[in-house]
Amino acid sequence: MLSQIPESTREEIERAIFEHEKIKAIKLYRRSTGASLMDSKRAIEEFANELRSAHPERFLAEPVRSGCLGVIGVSFALLGALLWRVTG
């Protein structure tokens, strides 16, 4: 599957996969092979599954996403504005 790409690119793809940077891995694969987006996505997902089976210890912990932080901040700002208006 990834045998047709240079070893240095393969290593970059592996590193990206181990660091949960799938989009980066797909871009590297596409740039190296000229494959379509869907073919590249499938290839990287298959390769990631192989790597996860062979080397589960090498995967970094899944990064914590903080998407709710912005919603919480806006909620507090609106609550503060509402309280200021009611009491002021």
C-alpha cells in the first residue's frame, strides 16, 4: 500500500498517524502518490489500523479537545451582562 512512496515520506506519515494528525498524513500521501482524496483517506486509515495493531504503545494519548470552552466563556459573558443590566 505505501510501498510506492519514498521511505522518508513513509516515516513522516507514520509519525503523523502516531501523533493523531490524520489530515497531515493524508496530505503527505496525496502529495507523494497523486491519489484522490478518498483513495488517500482509505489508504491512511488502513495503514493506521495496521500500525495500531502492530504498535499500540507508540500512539500518543488522544489529545483533549476543548471546544466547549468557548461556549462556556460566551455563556458567562452573557450571564454577566444580564446580571449587570438587571442590577444596574
